[in-house]
Amino acid sequence: MGLSAGLYAVATASENFPQFESATDVHNLLEKKSRLLGAEIRMLEQRRQALRAMEKARDAVYGELAASVAMLTSSANALTASLNDAEMPDQVGAAFDGNLESLDRLENVTAALITNFHCWRAAWEQYALTCNRAKILKAEMSAAEPLVDA
């Protein structure tokens, strides 16, 4: 089987490859796919770093959530205690203020967690799409290997 016949047989078997007139055409195609694959690999690394940054931010916000819940529990207990203590009505106002502060902090942490979740989800979807593009390019290059051997 000659080079042209081998190239034609493989090229017509795959819809991803056009008909090649010469080995230079195959070389040019593989060189282009190699550059694209290199760009996808760099993009994967950038996406991976973005995911890591989102996960670090999420872990920090979860730490704030734990502290906020502890603060809220403490302020709720203080409010309950001051409401039950009829002898100290002046402490009720301070307990209400402390509880309001705890609830505001919890609301801010919740908003940060929701924002982080949406950013993390978007970063993950971008990473997954980049992985799929890289797999497709790799498969196309693997399918072209018989062209080089022919």
C-alpha cells in the first residue's frame, strides 16, 4: 500500500480529517493539533488553579460559618437568659443587639458561601469543558498516528 493510498484510507475512515495530498499536509495538520493540544493543557492548568483558589476560599468561609454559628448560639443563650431574668431588664437590649449582630454576621457568611458556590460551579464547568476539548484533540491526534506510520 503506497503512502497516498494509506493516507486516503485513513482519512476517509475518519470524518475529522480531510483528504491529504502529501505528507506535508499531514505534518501541518498534526502540528496545528499539537499547538491546540498545548494550549488546552495550559488552559487546564489555569482552570485547575482557579478551582484550587475557589476551594481555599470556600474552606475559609466555612471556618467563618462555624465561628458565626458558635457566636449565634452564644448570643441566643445570652438573650434567653436575660429574658428569663426579670431582675435585669437593662441587659435585654444588649442581648438583642448581640443577637442581631450574630444574625447579620451569619447572613453575610451565607451570602459569601452562595457566591463562592456559584463561582466554584462555574470554574468546575469550565474545567470539565476544557478536559473534554483536550480529550477530543488527543483522540484526533491518536487517530492521525496511522497517517504518520503509513
